[in-house]
Amino acid sequence: MLFSWGKVTFPLLQSINASCNYKNKACNYKNEAFIYIIKSCNYSLLYSLNKFPSYAKEVCIGGERTFLYVLEGKDKEV
């Protein structure tokens, strides 16, 4: 089936496939951009956590024992 638009004639199925391929590539680009942002945020978080010494303190929450990780910074007030 051919789709006529002005003087140019397009096969309808091919134009739909081309449009879908374009949309898929655009979505892939957006996904890759968000993955890059998430990885950079994780790197930033890990980098900032390495600046502070941490230790685990055992606490009881709701009758269950768990560990609470406490960060000590250089600017901690006594």
C-alpha cells in the first residue's frame, strides 16, 4: 500500500517502521543518558562517603537487632 503526500509517494509500512525505529533510538538515547546520570550520582555518593570514617553501632528497632552505620565528619561538634 502506498501513501501519497504531495508529489512524494511513500510505502506506508516502511514509513511506519522508520518512524518506530526513530522513536526507539530516541528512547535508547534517553535511557543511556539517565544511566549516565545515575552512575555519576552513585560515584559522587561513594566518593563523599569515603571522606568520612564510619562505624557500625548495634541498635534495637521493633525488637530486632540491627546495625546502624554512623558517619563521623571532620566538623563534628563535641
